[in-house]
Amino acid sequence: MNADLLWRYLPSLVSGFGVTVFCWSVGGAFGLILGFAIALARRLPFPPLRWALRAFVEIFRGTPFLVQLFLLYAGGPYIGLRLGATAAGVAGLALYSSAYFAEIFRAGFGAVPAGQIEAAISVGMAPFDILARVALPAALIAAVPSIVNMLIILSKETVVLSIITVPELMYQVQTMAAETFTAFDAIFAMAAFYWLLVECVSRLGARVEKRVTAFLAHDGARG
Amino acid sequence: MKPDVILNSFGYLAEAAGVTIAVSFAGIVIGFAIGGLVCAARVSPRVWLRRIGAIYVSLFRGVPLLVQLLFIYYFLAEFGLDVPAIVAAVGGLALSSAAYQGEILRGALNAVPRGQSEAAIALGFAGADVWRRILLPQALRISIPPLINEFILLIKASSLVSVVGIAELTRVSMNIASLTYRPLEAYVGGGLFYLAINLILAGFGAMAERRLAIGGGR
């Protein structure tokens, strides 16, 4: 363990961590929005759209993220899609995670008791209000732990971006290891940064969960 | 692109896919069992059990799977606990997956309407029967899509068990790439096997959802 070396490389590691957090948060946010839209669209009574979205989910969920990223970054220019490394990385993370988020939201909506929707319709709520005030809050109870799971997995997937030269944490760590021949110190630094990120996400997730389940009383009656 | 490279090595890839399926399946099943226990601990009325569950999840979800596998295989050997490679691989996958599966199950359990367990108690169900006949079946139905997500992620993560010396699909693809000098074909071949495994798994998930769906449509 060489504290001196870590100190010298700290600025590049911190900037790499910043890029990691940026790519992860923007990609994850767009993935959540896209996944939510897919889950909603899959409920529309229009079979061709449902089949197309099902195929989208199966393909993006069933193939490795690395392959998707390569196709987007290296194959994109062939169809006129020229993205910078970071833009391709963020877009790749968003597309990849949206497939998983779509399934999580679909399961969440599936868990909303039918009686609640029927009650909302019978008291004359508008469709948008039913979605925003009845279905979504109830769906989030089942969805939030899975969303936190997926966000944590996604934060670990960002290391793949180093392969298309996005200067994120893994990229900086590899540079440091190559320049100083200290693989152990570099990887230790990386583990510490990732642990920090995952711990923050878990804490944040626990708070969000407390908020969305606030109306469930948690004493007794459960078994 | 030379497809005959894939065709020539089809036998090796198929055999490696069998290893990937076996290791992942064992990891999924054992992980589900442990995940159920983690979930039970996290919703338990006892504070110390809840705390143990929370520590388990934070530990096994926060530490990368690669580190967990290396720890089980190499570090435990330092203390004279010689873990065979296959046990380390399945154990690592199962322990890490259990943390994710436990959280999925806990979310689903929270989503079962409270009236269900209250009604069961009012009807005189015993405590264990409330769980077995009312809560678990409904929670399981809600959790199928995110569980399938997790199983697919586990199958892709199983490529990491090659670090403890198991020749699974990714490792064999790498070997074929270095033997034939055709990396693109080798990895496309391996990737197609992963896609096939995941599509079959997703198909089973859709089937299970249909079987367990509430009658009468919605």
C-alpha cells in the first residue's frame, strides 16, 4: 500500500469517479424514464406495439452490455449515428437499463390491487390522475427495492465504458496501474470509490422506500 | 466474418453452455433459498434479525462478485478451508444473488395488500399458514418479472466464475478466439448461446406469469 502514490493520483481518480457518477446517473435517469414509458406502452391495447416492445426488452436484456455498447459506438457510424465516447456510453446505459426497468415497472403495476383502480374510476378520477395518484404510488411499493438493485448493478456496469475510452474510474485506475505498476493500490482505490457510491445509493433507496411505504403501518398483523 | 469458425467450434461452445447453465441454475436455486431467508429476516419483528438481514444485503450487494469469488476460492484456503472450484463458483453466485433476490421478495411482500393477511387471521389461519397459503403465493406472483431480470443478470455474471478455473461459455469463447485468431466469430458464437439461454429463461418467466395470473383479466 503506497499512500504517496494514491495521493499523487487522487485528482485523476476523483475526476474519473466524477465521470462514472455522471454517466451512471444520467444513463440511469433516462433508463428509468424510458423503462417507465415502455411499461406503460405495453399496457396499450395495440398488439403490434406490444410485440415490438417485448422484442426490445428481450434483446436488450438478453445480450451483454459490452456487445450493445460496441454496436452503438463502432457500428453506429455505419447508419449515420456518430456519437462521442461519453454520449455513446450514456445512451448505451440508458437503453440497456430501460429493458430491466420496464420489467420492474410492469411487475409493480401488476401488483396494484384491481379494486383500487376500479374505485378510482368509479369516483370519476381522470386517467392521468388514476395513474399518478393511485397506480404509481401503489406500484412503487414493489418496484423500489428492485429499482435500487438495478441501479447498483448499473453502477458496476459502467466499468465497461472504459473499453470505448470514456475516462471514467476504471479507465483512470487502469492508467494508474499501467504507469506505476501498482495494480493492488489502484484496485483498492477503485473498490473504495465504488463502495462509497453503492452505500450512498442503498441509503438513498432506503429513504425513498420509507417515503413510498409510509402509508403502510408496519406493526404486527404480518404473519 | 467466417461463420464456419462458429460451426467448427459448435461442440465446444455447446458443452461450455452446459457448464454455464449448470452453474447458474445451481446459483439461482440456492440463491433463491438464501434470498428467502434474507427476506424473512428483513421483515421479521425481531430487531436483531432485521439488522443481520440488512448487513447481509449491504455486504453482498456492495462488494463486487469478482471479489467475492476470489475471496471464497483463495482467501478461505489460507485458513485451511480448501473449497473446490465448483463449490466456490456456485457459492459465490448464490450468496451474491441472494442479496438481490431477498430485496426483490421483500418489495413484493410489501405490495401484498394488508387486508389479505388480516382476512386470513380473521378466518383463523395459523401464523405459518398465513405465510404459506396467502402471503408467499401472492408475493411470488408479483416478483416474477424482477426475479427473471435477476436470473438473466446472474447468467451473464456467471462469466466471472472462470477466474476460479471453470471453463464456462465466456472462457471457452476466449480460448476459441485465441486458437483460431477469429475473435469476432468466437464471441458472436458465445453471445448467441447466451442470448438463447436468456430467451428460454424469459419464456419460462412469461409462462409462469400466465399460469399464476389472476383469472378474469384486467
